[in-house]
Amino acid sequence: MTGNEIRETFLRYFEENGHRRVRSSSLVPANDPTLLFTNAGMNQFKDVFLGLEQREYRRATTCQKCVRAGGKHNDLENVGFTNRHHTFFEMLGNFSFGDYFKKEAVAFAWELVTSSKWFAISKDKLYVTIFKGEQGIARDAEAYDQWLSQGVSKDRIHEFGTKDNFWMMGDTGPCGPCSEIFYDMGPAASDEGHADCQFGCECGRYVEIWNLVFMQFNRDASGALNPLPKPSVDTGAGLERVTAVLQDKISNFDTDLFVPLMKAAAKLGHVDVHDPKSLPSLRIIADHARAATFLISDGVVPSNEGRGYVLRKIIRRALRHGKLLDLPVPFFADLAYSVRDLMAGAYPELNDSVDRVARVLRAEEDRFAHTLNIGLKKLDEDIAPLLAEKSKGGTVSFPGAKAFRLYDTYGLPLDFITDILHDQGIAFGEEEFNAAMAEQRTRARASWKGGSKESASPAYAKLAETFKTEPDFYFGTTTRDCRIEAIVTKDGLVKELPAGAEGEVVLDRTTIYAESGGQVADTGSFFDKDQSLELASVKGAFYPVAGLIAHRVVAKETLRVGDRVSTVADPLRRIRDMRNHTGTHLMHAALRNILGTHVKQAGSLVAPDHLRFDFSHYAAVDPSEIAEIEQQVNEEIVRNAEIQTDLMNIDAALASGALAFFGDKYPEHNVRVVTIPDAEYARGFYSKELCGGTHVTRSGEIGVFKIVAEQSSAAGVRRIDAITGDAALAEYQKSLATLRKIASLLNAGEDEVLAAVERQAQAVRQLEKQLADAKRKSAVSGVDSLLESARQIKGVTVLASTVPGVDREALRQLVDTLRQKMGSGVVILGTAEDGKVALITGVTKDLTSRVHAGRLVQELARQVGGSGGGRPDLAEAGGKDTSALETTISSAYTLVERML
């Protein structure tokens, strides 16, 4: 079976056994602060296991794309040098949400693995493990019995403790024993050459291929384990490992999941794919090409922090190994297409994203080449003084800390650095390098602190099992006869909320929009049935669990469970939210039309006073493009199209052309699809998106749209802030008033303002030039008086002085003039202007071997709170402490004397 067939067979088996096939979630976890990347099949179901979300199915199966390359879960440095470590991998899994438990989970796994109809793995090659009981937790006798019932012999069932066979989601929350299936790869797979080792040996011969987790407890804050009312099952089988077993390969990299990528990389540089020396680098490139392609496809972009930093490390590690193989530059972007060709059958989104992925990889490769050149120059600079010392007969060693900086910051391969040092006869501080590497790994693990994710409040979780709040906010701002279903305070569930108290109130239906999808919550009030008496002020609303809306209220009258209330959302706030939300959809469509379909949402905010939209794009949006985006959006507003909202299942919605957004989670059925029709487009619409927010009825209700800011949000991500309706009108009126004021001041007509300002600017530039020339002439005319203050230090003429009232350019010319006049000597000049210090040092050519201008100015810059550097004969620096300028210049004589 091919790897693709194995993936499909697994999913088909569980579908035939009553499981819902669920698509893989994004590698960027949706609304989960605890994770850097999706790293297990259960991540997308975490809220279900925690009781925060109810699904319409209780059995599921997935093939989940995963990455383990940062934070606590980091396999990066091992990839390529072992048989089974990867950054990107696929996790096959089946899940039960309070449906079946150990009996069925064990039976499913054993049938799929051993049946001749399915994977047909020999039972003689398999071992299973169970939890032996430890730390006061009972032995998993039930799992033991279930394996026996499947015909597994007792000698092939092994028992281990909490370290190996007890799983916990976190310090608190769902947990339970697990049971694993291992495959005996045979003596050839032993990393230590064992010919006859027994199961339990960790030499690499016995490989875990499937882990069955039985969630049967909830660990509370005290550490106590309480039985879950509905035990669940979470299993995970690595596709790469299962494929190696079924294709009779010891290494995952020898399967058809990797070999085509390794061959594609080798072909680019005419590398022998069977050469043992090339093998680790080819494996690394193939693995990292998969990881980079999928991460970028899911919205991650290279940067210097968080997820983007991990992606950059993955890409640059692949590029370093490409350099070791002498692959042509650029090469890595081409492999994105190879990944697409291999995996688009299972992940069709790659067909749409691969061009954008390739552009990002090409840009990162160009950036890395530039950084690498800087690193080589830096290495030469660091080696130069060591060679000078060596030429005097000294023993020199290149500091490991410096080598690590070249490796980590500039991307120079370690063996590249050591080869150069070896050729120059310079020793290498390997221990110091290793220590710096270990410290960096510790920092990387600690850098992703994440957050915690608590189980749902028992009150909300129980309520959600039988009840959901009906959202009436799509149809208006007022509704009557809403029943209070629950009241929650800091003390938990209560029967009533007295006047003046704060709490959370759940109704059977509501017109108060709960914060979600980037749109802020409504505010408003609860009234009595006649809407004559205000019962509570509503400060906002949220989803404590999926489908249930809790209102944050301050009671003005006593509220009781069972009471009937009317809900009234603030109508002005709502209409402004609606304008901004529909405006966001229009702008997103305009961005894709004008900048390109690579534009993907990377975050958004819809508030009453403005909208904010983050999107993938790799350059600042040009002012002419901003104007075109505004123009296109306002043309759609003028068309006044009727907004269409449909309920569809997610597959049909996506197939119809609707866009789904980064980081959002959608139900399988009844997703809301918001369409802004436009017959001028072949597809029949201007915009079509999955969206649960509130929108205007017709586009014309937005009134007017205006972009107020465009800036960078992160590497490869731009941010636009915009306003609509009355806020946009006010902004246009303000701009017009400003224009008229400027016209009045310039004594020009409104259509003549630009020309008048340009004339004024030209006049100012001429005056500034005249002033600068006058300052330079004044400074040069004082050369002779400056030279009179020069001192003789060890036979060398040294001049150090402050020169008030001149700019940096004038100071530079003055230093050149003084050096020419002196013939031989050292000049140090400083000035303070606009709260900043400028320092320039000049040394005549005959003295640069004794006094280095760059090192001299660095010493001086530190005294004024700045930095600088330059050539041996001319250098510059800046600083912030103007009060230290005089003493700094005075100290120059002492510094020069020390250098001489």
C-alpha cells in the first residue's frame, strides 16, 4: 500500500464503523493559547473533551497534520539523523466523545491492524502495553482483559507506569491510562546492534505505532482524580510509522511519503540519493519542505518571534543543508510544488496556496543569502585579529560563543566555520559552542509560555448537554418573552440575582450578539415584558461553551431563574457594528481583486467605531492601491446590493467559493454563508464568506467607506484600519475643513493648495541649504583657531573639540579639512543638535596602524549613551546624552594616548 492508500484505508475503516470523517484542522490552533502548533489529533477536539463544546456526532476519525518543532515539543535538531523524528507529520486517529470505550477501541484497533481485509500485520510482530497501576491509581485491568479477548497472548501484553502509560492533558483536566501497540522491526532496526533483545528495550527495534488513550478521570486543582461521567477515547497512530511498517522499511524516510521529495531535491543538484554522506541532508530538506509548505499554507510567515521564528529556523536549517549539498540557489521554493504534487490529494488546499508558499520561500531564501554574506564578512572580521596574534607566535582559539552567534544569527553551518578555522590553523572553542547551543534550546522551550485552558464550568457544561441559546440577533435588536434558564455568579449556579449584583445570565433566546469571529459583543438591557421597566444592564455577552450565550449583567431589579424578560441591544452600536462587518467583507474582496488571491485573513476586529483587518501580503500597500481599494468598495456600496445569507454544510459552502478564515472553527453543518452578489463577476458575486456575524441588509446602508491607516502587523502581514458610515463622513468633513484652513493660510484656492505647498516647501529647502552652507563656511573659517588648540601626544598631533551649531555633514567636511591641514594627526570633533550627539573621528593614513578611528569612536560613543564605528581612517557615532559631550571630548586625549 502507498502512504496515500494507508491514510485513506484508515479513515474509510472508521467511517464504515460509524465515525464521522472530520477534516484536519489548521496547524495554527484555533483559540488555544496553550499550543504553539497543532501537535496531536485531539487538539481540534480539546473543547469537546473539556465540555466546552458539543458536536452533532459522538464518533470521529481524522488524519491531522501536526508540527513538533518549538516550545516543549521540539524534535527539530533530531530530524534527519534518526529513523523516526519529524517536524511535520500526520496523525491518524479515532475518537469517542462519551460513546464507546475500551472494549470497542481495542477491538477496532486490533481488527484494523491485523485483519487480512485491512492492514494484515502479522500478530507475531506485535506487542501491546497497559497501565500497571502506580501513584495510587489502579491497574488498568479492563484494558488487559480486552486485549486477551482479542486473542493477544499474555506474554505479549506488557505493563508500565505513569511515565509511559498514563496520559494527562495538563496539570488539571481530563486524563487516564493509555494502551499502546508496538511493532517489532527486527534486529536490523536496532540502533545499538542488538541481535536478540526483548520487548522493552529502547534500542529502536520495537516501534510504537498506535496509542489508545482512555480518558476516564478529571484531575482537579488538588490533584485528586474523579471519574468522568462520560469516559472518552482519543487514539493516535503516526502515518509515517504505519507506512514504514506496511512498506517493510526500517526508516520512515525510506517510504514513499519522503523518497519522492528527496529525489526531487537531489535532482536539483545532481546529488546521488543513495550516497550515505548526502542522506541526512536530503532527509532534512524533504522533512522541512513538508513543514514549511504546510505552515505557510496555514498562514504562518517567517519572522523573529513565536511561530514565525520556528518556521524561519526550519527554512534556514534546510537551506544550510542545501548549501552542504551544493544545491543551486534558490532551490527550496521548487520543493513546495513537489510537496503539493505528493499531498494535494489529501490536502486540496495546497493547490490554491502553493504559489504563495513558493513566493514566501523564495523571499526567505533571498533574505538568508544576504544574511549569510554578512555572516561571512563577520567571520573574516573575527578571524583577522586572531591571525595577527598568531603571526606573532601566539596560540589562538576562536571563541565558541562567537561561533554560535554566526551559526544562530547569520546561519553559517558549524562545519563550514570549523573548516575555515582549521585551514587557518585556529583552534575552536567547542565546549563553549555546545554550552551556548544548550542555553538556546532552553530559551526556545521557555519562549512559548502559552496559557492554560480550563474545563468548562460544570454548570455551563451540564446545561449545554440539553439546551442551546437561540440567536435572535440576526433578525433585530429587540425580542420579548425570553426565559432565564440559568444565573451564574462567582459562587456558581444561583436561583436569583439581587438588584445591584453582577452575574452571568443564560436565556433561551436573545438579541444580544455574543462576541465571536472578531466582532465585539452588543451591549443593551433586559426589560420587563412591556419594556417599561429596565431589569438589568447588559455589559456584553460571550459563549462559555459552544451554542450557549451568557450575558454579563448588572441587575437593577431582582432576577430569578424562570423569569421572562425582553432583550434590547443598543441599536446605534449594532448598526455601526453591522456597517463595519459588511465593510470588512467588501474590503477583503477588494484586497484580493487588487493585490492578488494570495491575500488571506490573519486576524480582524469589528467594533462600533472602526474595523481592523490583518492579511498576508509582503510589501506595504501603495497609496495608489489604497485609493483603488477605497474606490472599489465604495462602488459596491453605491450598487446597494441585497446581502444574502444561507445556511449550508461546510463542504458545500467551500465548494461554492466561500472563503473560510484563519483561526476560526466552523461546524460541519449549518454554517452561515454571507454573499454580496454582483453579476459583473463571472462567479456571480463580489464577496462570499463563512461568517457568523451581523450584517446590513443592503450594501448601501454602509453609506461610505474610508481607510485611515495601513501598516505592518508582523513579518509578511499587513494591517488596515478603516471606518464606515457616520464615522467615515465625519472624517471626510474633518479633512475638508483642514484643506479649507490650509487654503486660507496660503491665500490659495482649494484646487491650488498642492502647488502652493510645493512652492513653500521649495522655498524652505532653499533657505535650509543657504543656512547649511553658511554654517559650513563658518566652521571652515574657524579651522585655524581650532588647530591652535591641538596637542602633541607622544609626537602625534591630536585635536579634540566640540563644534556648536553645525550638522553632521558639516562636521564631516571639517574633519577632512583639518586632516589635510595637519598632514599627520588625529581629529575628534563632536556636536549636539536637537537633543542628539554626533561624533566623528579622523586619522591620517600614516597613523591608522597605531590609532583606529572606528575603535576610538566606539569608546567615546559609550560615554554619551550611544554606539558607532567605521573605517580605520574615518568613523562616526551617535549618542543621546548631550550633557556628557564636553567631558567625552576632553577624555579623547587620554584614549588616544593609551592607543599610542
